[in-house]
Amino acid sequence: MKKFLAAIVALVVLTASVTAVLASSYVGNSTSRKFHYADCASARKMNQKNRVYFNSRDEAVKAGYVACKKCKP
């Protein structure tokens, strides 16, 4: 029963993470302070721990991020 509950909790956490990613149009890099379209090659190569998700371009700019020069979001 404990394993079943642990699996359910893990599934809920995973679902919440995936939902947040899918709802975001922009991905920022907390190290470089640049943001990208979610499908940009640079965003796909980005280390998971450095990812910051934004719902709009304005949100990323207000947070102090600059646009990627490759994908030009």
C-alpha cells in the first residue's frame, strides 16, 4: 500500500511539472539570463536545473532576461 501511495504522489508531481512546461511559451536560463522560445535548439540543450519558465515575453523581460539572438523571441 505504501508503494502504491508513493507512486500516486510521484505521478501527481510529474503531471504538475509537465503541465507547467506545456503552458509556458518561453524558457529562460537562470545562468545566462537569456530566454528562448520553448522549441529553440538552445533551450532544448539547456540543463534542466537552469530552466525558468515564462508565460509571456513581457514576463521574461520584466524578470531581467534578454532575448536569444538565435530564435529571437
